Amino acid sequence: MSFERDDQDFSGKNGTGFEIKSLIPKIVQIWPWILVSIVVCFSVGYLITKTTTPLYKVESKFFIKDKESGLAIFEKPAIMDVGNVGMQNEIIILKSKPVAYQTLQELDFDVEYYKEGTFINERLYKNSPILIQADWTSPQIIDGIVKLSWESNESFRLSFEEEGYTKFLPDGSKVPLSNFPEDLEYPFNEWVENEQFKLKITKLDVAESGSTLFALKDLKSLASAYASDLEVAEVSPQATIMNLSLNTTNTLLGKTYLDQLMESYLKMELDDKNYVYANTIAFIDNQVSGVADSLRYFESQLENFRSQNKIYDISTEGAAVYSQLSELEATLRTEEFKREYYSNLKIYLVNENYRNLVVPSGIGIDDPILQALIENLMAMQVEKSRLLATQKELSPAVQEVNRKINDANQSIQELLNNIDLNSQLLINDLKNRIGQIEGNFRELPQTEQSLLRIERQFVRNEKLYTFLMERRAEAAITKASNKAVNKIIEPATPSGKVSPKPLRNFIAAIVLGFLIPVLFVFLKEALRTKIEDVKFLESRLNVPLLATILLNKTNSSLVVLNQGKSGISEGFRSLRANLKFVLPSDQQITLMITSTISGEGKTFCAINLASVYSLTGKRTLLVGCDMRKPKIFDDFNLKNNNGLSTILSGQESDWRSVISPSGYDNLDVLLSGPTPPNPAELLFTERFDTLIKEIKEEYDVVILDTPPVGLVSETLDLLSHVDLTLFVFRQNYSQRNFVEALNGMKSSKDLKNIYAVFNGVDGSKVTYGYGYTYGYGYGYYDDDKKKTFLS
């Protein structure tokens, strides 16, 4: 075995971080903690699984026509194509609260039923043992679970067990409930009313006794919750089919909501498409009511006149005049009706009452320009309504639509001014022509004139009535034949459980239970500042490690001399054996033992290394060069009155006179002596050089116990007097940066023959295979067995 390695053997070592391989033994050592951590995490995972409310995903597919608003009024695009919105707008509208609110109005979700469970309450739907009707025109208790129990078929009891409830008022406001209702008996199948609630509860279960839980939810809060929970996404970028999904605690409940949501959306679309025809029908009905009354009046007058005057036919001349007047008056009445429509249209535009607009074609006015402008205006108004469902009035998109609506309004009003002027000219012309024909009418007999007047009024109202009824029938047929452009592709179906997933939770718990202790070891190692194991030294030191010394758990430093069969003694024997490979065995040996700071065990190592040499028969001298903090004298029960300081200061001329016998064969001690005022200067004198030379001539082994190199400066100057230097590191005491300090001294000062010793290793935590002289730890050697037994 050789320790004569060049510096390049150590130059590639990494001086920072830690090796994964060195952590494996430490992880193995904490296997009980890993097992405990896994059990704890598994228990937590089991508890989370049992206490997590199950969620299931329900999905459906919904088709939206491309490039067209789902709520558009007309199937053909408007001139400016403003009413068309993209898929993102459709997604926002589907997720909006107004759509959710209208959907919930068709459902009975305002009462939630639960079955009480050990860990969580199970949501019931369509299978509750009771039926609850809530009167929302009265105050109600919301935002809390209420327990309902019964012992008979006649009455029930309500229990309010939660700490806080909310009182919902009919005006839509909410206030905290401060006065809880008492637990009283109430009859089934009757309205129960007090200051907090008004309910009617019907028992559906046949069981004589039982209990269940319920909670009341106002539609506004429900709409907000369902709108936020709904997920809408395109099936693919090239398609206009939306995938609607909802996570719910009950699959039937989620299916019911999604199906009704799609139906409500289609109904809203159809209602908006038919709104214009509903306006047309309402406008015509308003006009028809007056015309019908006039028609009945003149019809009655005509019958009475013919009956009284016994005249039923008119003369040929009268018939000709009557035919001309009837045609002109019918045209006049139609033009007056159109002008009344223009007048009403102007009022709507001025008041910006766009919801009551009637398109010209709906009442038989054939004006393509006016028709297109009004359709465009109504389409933009629909677009504004859709934007306001998800945006504020001051948003840029709404402001832009408002600008376009105002421009369209002005354009229509300018056009109406021209149309109204032309209509007035046509009406004046018709009146003039009627006036001219009425001259011939006056030449007829008086009786015939009266008959013709009544018939003229009757026919004029009859034609107008027929005209209006035809227009109404056309609008009603169009309204009835309209259908929604969008459609349901796939009704809602459950697609699986979302959470909790027991297998995933248990696997995650086991992994987490394993990782927590392991990460703790990693973190502890990453933050460690002290040297813990020999592997660290071997991987980072630029000098060879000669031996590891076990931890001394006794009060005496003379372990080799007093406990020769201990693991510590064997460690020093291994150190002595390893020194044979680096020093000549047939020559005098001078060693120096030092460390970075005090407390790393350099004096302990010096004493026992000197002891192990003395046991081989070599005359050994232990020299205490640490004159600042002398320690050796106390371990050998000697007095430190004389020593190295008295020799070097000239107080003693013969060094042999201050040599102290240790009390053991072949081992002498040169104590450091009283602490001088100038210990560093004394070591630089010629007397010290002479002293060392003379000592080497008389002793086979000389071991110098020097001060720590990290605290004093004179230690490095002693290197010229020794054959080899041992640098001591102590487990869990020496800082890791001490290794770099030694490496730096070796490289910067070009020091030779420096070797390391790892001291104070805990034998109970020895990992086999590391280091050169770990041995078998405590308990293997006889002295260790005795000590363990006695302890």
C-alpha cells in the first residue's frame, strides 16, 4: 500500500456540493423514519380521499353555426355584418350568468338535498325522501345545511346546527341571520311561515321515521356558481362544435343542467329571431283593432240604410264613380297607414327604443334601402345586448357598437324625412284626384249618394282590414316556421369521476411519505457545514487520508496505554502501520501533529500515536509545542513548571533535566512549560533548532504537538524540522471549509509530506467500506465490549 501520490491525483476533486452515493447509507439508516412517514402520509391520503366530496364530469356537444350569431334575428347577414360574432364570444355567452339564470329558472335547483354520511354528505337528486317547496317572495334561510327529521308521517322537526346562516330577502338582498329559529315540530304538506322562512314540505319516504339534510340556494348565487363551473371549449380549431363540460357531485343533476342549458340557449336564440315578427304582429293588431271597429260600424250602417230605403243596387253611372273613388280611397288609406308607420318609426328612433322596431317588409312596405338599414340597426342592437352580458357599458367594444348604432340611427332618420315628404306628396295627389271625381258624384240622386258614401267607407276599411290581416298572417307563418340555427349534437352524458381518485392519492401519499425523509436528508446534507464522514474527506482532500480514529467516550486521553484492545487503539496501530509506507522504517522519525482550530483532537492524537510507538520498543518523546494552551501535563498527571518554554528562554540550560517520564516504558514527555509572553519568537531561535537536533539523536520517534494552524502563525515554520505532518480533522466538529483551507496551504506554500487523520468517528454509525481503518466499530474489541456491558 502506497500513499506517495502526485498532486494531480487530487486536482480533479470537486470542492463543493455533495455526492449522491454518500447519501445512500444515510437514507438507509433512517428507514424507520421513512416507514413512519409513509404510514402517516398514507393515513392522511386515506383521510383526504374519504373527506373529499366526489366530483364527476358530465359532457355534451353543441353546434353553433359558423360566422353567425347564435341569437341573430335574420338568417341572412346584415349589410355591415355587425351581428356576427366569433366562437370566443359564443363561449363567453354560454358561460354568462344571464344564460345560467334563465336555465335555473326552468329547474328545481333552489333546494339541495343531502344524505348524511360519516365523512361527507352525499348529494341527492330525484331520490330525496322529502320534497321541499320554497316561497321566494318571503324571507328564506340560505348558505347553510338544515337537518330535517321526523318520527311520524304527520310532523317533522328542523334543526339549525351550523354557526352561521344568511337571510335572503324578497328584494334580493342578503343579511346575516342573527335570530335562529327554534327546533319546533311542523306539520307535513302545509305551508310553514315565520320571520326566517316559508316552506312547504311533503314526505315521500314510506319509512315511519328518518332524517335528511337540505340547503336553500337563491338563483342569483346558483347562477354565479354554475356559470363559473361550466367549461366550454372548441372540439377542434376547424370545427364550430362546442364541448360543454361540468364537474358536479351528482351525475343526474349535472346532466339535467347541461341539457336544460342547451335548450335555454336555443330558446333564447329563437325568441330573439322571432322578436321582430312578434313586434310586427303587435303593431298590426293595434292597427286592426281600430279598423275592425270602423268596419263593423259601416257594415251596420250599410245594412240599415238599404233596409230603410229599399235600395240595394246603384246605377251604372254611380257604379263607375264608385269604382274610381273606391280604388283611390283604398290607395289613400294604405299610404296614410304607411305614413303612420314612418311617424312611429321616427318616434322610436328619437327615443332609441330599438326593441319595438318593426321592419318595413313585415307590414308590406317594399323599400329595400330602409329594410336593410333597419335590419342592420337591429342586428347591432342584438350585438350590443350580447356584449353587455359579459362587458361593461364603457368597454371599447360596447362603445364602438354604440357609435355604429348612432350612425345608423341618423342615416335612417334622414332617409325617413325624404320618404315622408314623398308620401305626403302622394297623399295630396290622391286627395286632389278624389276631389275631382267627387264632382261627378254630386250629380247622382241624393239617395244613391248616401248609399255610395256608406259603401265607400265600408269598402275602404274592408280593404285595409284585409291588407293588415294578410300581413299579420304572413308574420305569424314566418314566426311559426322559424327554427334555431344552432342545435344539440350530443346530449349530456357522464364521462367519469374527476376526484377524488383513491389510487392516485395513495400512490402520491406513499411517494410523498418516502420523499419527505429523503428530502430532509438532502436538505440537511446541503446545509451541513461540518465534516460528517470520511467519504467527504476522501473526495475533497488534496492530501492522502492515513487513518480514521474512533470517538473516545472515556474521560482519559491515554486510550492506547490503558485500553489497548479497544477500537481506538487499533485505529492508532493502523495509523502507525500506514506511516511505514511513507517514512523509512529504519531511521529516526520526527512527526508534527496539528489542526485548523483547537478542539479537533490533535493533542489526543499526539499522545496516543506516541503511545503506540512506545509500545513497539522505540524510544519516543512527546514534545508540547503549544505554549499558549498546554494540555499534555494534565493527561499524565505532571506539573507544568518546567518545559520547552524554560529551555528556549534560557532558564534551563540542559533540556534533559526537564524531560518528564510518562510513567510508561519508552515514552518521555517534554512539556510546554509555563506560558511565555512571546511563544512565537521562542520557536524561531537557534536554541530550538539545536534542541530538535539533539532530541533526534537520542530518541527514535519525536512527536511534536503544535498549535492550530488556523489560530497561530508559527506552526508552519516548524515544518522544516519534521519528516511528516499529520493534519487532524474531527467528525461533526471540523468545518468543511477547513478542507479547502488545507488544500489552499498545500498548493500555495508547496508543502510536502502532509497527511490527514479523521478523528472522533462515532463507531455506532460506522458505514462499512469507507476509509482505511474503520474496523468494525465499538463492540468488536474486548475493551469496547466491557465498556458497553458496564454502561
